[in-house]
Amino acid sequence: MAGKRLLIVAHAPSDNTRRLAEAALRGAQHPDLSDVQALWIPPLEAQPDDVLAADAIILGTTENLGYMSGALKDFFDRCYYPVLDVKQGLPCALYIRAGMDGTGTRRAVESIVTGLRWNWAQDPLVLQGSWQESFADQAQELGLYMAAGLDSGIF
């Protein structure tokens, strides 16, 4: 079994957002990274124990009325206090599937992550505007980046 665990908590209510979550997972499961186990759990199913077992996390959300998805907010509501004191410093990343500009969504997630004292591995990835095939490639690169960082001990 792999030594490090990368958790992907991503809301995927459409075919395209499912493609993003699957792409992030595919990148994180690159065959050259044998010391990392990656798994995708939808936010409504993810539990505090999943976060407690993780060595890094990727959050994925749609932009809903200028905010994160209700599913990701529910994840934070249930997991915030059970993981707060134990997972400070958790490396994290975020992708946002934004129909508009993603600003409110980014601000909301960043505020919660600041409270959790998690560490950003990179700036949030905002996939903005009409769907583009390159969005899945960018999500896959994000998954690979996070897994490679765990595998190499950078995170």
C-alpha cells in the first residue's frame, strides 16, 4: 500500500465537472508515483476521518451564485472542527469550475482554508467561462502536481 494519501474532495454535478474530478484523480495516479494513493470522494460523502487520513487534499467546486457549491460547504461544515487542531499545515489545492469569474467562490474557500490553517500548494485554479477541453488537462496537471509533491517529500 502507498505511503502517502491524496484526498480529492470535488463536487461533480455534471458530465464536465465529473471529467474534472476524474482528470485530477488520473493525474494523481500517475504510474511513476508509486508511494501515493489518491482517491476521490464527493463532498457529501467525505467524512472527517477521510481528511484525518490524508497527507494532502485537492478541493473541487462549481461556482454557484458566486459561492462554492452547497455540497463543498456541507463538507466544511461537518469536517471543520473535527480536523481543525489535527490537520494544521495540510497541503491543499483548489480548482473552481466558474461560469463567471470565480472571485466569490475563491474568497469563500480561501477564508475557510485560512481558518483551518492549511497550506496552499499553489494558487487556486479557476476554470472560467464556457467549457474548454483544456480544463480537464489543467485538472489532471493539478492532480499530478499534488501527488508528485507528496511522492517527492516536498509536501
